[in-house]
Amino acid sequence: MFRDLPDHLPDDVSVEAVLLPGRENRIAERPYDRMGPLVEALAEALGPRLDLPYAFFGYSMGAQVSFNLTHALRGRGLPLPMGLFVAASPGPYLQREVPAWNESDDRLVEYLRELGGTAPHVLDDPDLLDLLLPTLRADLTVVATWPYRARPTLPVAVRAFSGAEDGPASPERMGAWRMETHGVFRQSVLPGGHFFINDALPTIAGVITADLMEMLGPPTASTARTGTGRPPHP
């Protein structure tokens, strides 16, 4: 999903993507299925790396992870991101309903078909499903089980991206992110459903670039870093 993001950002903005267990060359590792341990591992790995201005960009589950990670970093007294870019996941206090996370594999596959974003040939291949379903179920479990609790608002600018046709993360529900910050809140509504990023990546990257440059101000653009870091073994 983020592979082409660097192509749409300035050369002096570095993208460092988190690779969690259960994916790509970490597919043999057990995925996280709870928010707390996942966020603690990320905070531990990122702590020594926060020496430059940076921002988080979280999509769907990643939006909730980035939000909780920012709070965890504040709790550790570590530098906070300049900005939090969140997409395709409603404001945390709304506690998104997550279908199929604790239902049968057949129901989980049915939900993935409804959601879109997974190639049909993958969902029709039993061998691929054996590899992918444990991680997909773990991701849904992370989102479904973490308990929202009220905390002091973040001193971080928030930009929420929403798909106009994304029901669970509608523009109205994405607008609830404004409740989590006493910094600047902005929202961008783009055409499409839950995976609107597939068609809108250049637009999203342009908005992120403009926001980062505004946050940094001249002439320090060369110090910007965006992404959620690339921890060696979160």
C-alpha cells in the first residue's frame, strides 16, 4: 500500500515503514493481537530514533496504532511527532465495530470480500489463506479489543483522510479525530471506499507534504521524516 509513497514526496522527506510480525519476510513470526504489547514494542524500538522532526501516517488499523503510540511516547517523555496523519479509521472514542474478528474463517473471508482491497484470487486460494488469515485476524483483534479511555488531548496537529463512500469510517466519523488534539485539526475527504488510498495516493502525499512543510517552516525541510519508523524487531 505504501510502496510508491516515496515517489510522491520530496527527496528530503524519508519514509520509514513499519514491518510488523506476520508480514512479508516476517511472516513466520507470530502477529500481535493486542494493542498494548504492539505499542510498547514500537515505542521501545522507536525511542532511540526520534532525533529529527517526524510525523506518523497510519491507515485503518495503523491510525489507531499511531494514536496509541503517540500517547505511549508522551508517557515516556520522548519527542512527539509534529503531526498525526490518520486515514480510514474513525475517531478513537467511537470504538469502531469490527466484524468477523472472532468468527469462523469462512465468515472472516466473507468480510474481507465485502471490505475489498484483497485480490479475489487470494481469497480463493486455500494455501494463501492459510498464510494470511492468522495475521488478518490478529489485526482485526487488535482493533476490536483495545479499550478506549479518555486521556489529555495531544499537542499534535492531526490530519484525517476519509473516503466519501467508506461507511464505517465516513467523513463524519473521521471528523471525531478533532476530539483527540488541542493542536490544529484538518480533514480531507476523497472519493472511494475503505481503500481509497489505492487511487488517491498522489493526492494524499501532496497534502502530507504541504502540511509537513507548514509544520517545519523554512528553511528546515531537509530534516523532515515521516512514517512510523522502521524498528528492527518490534
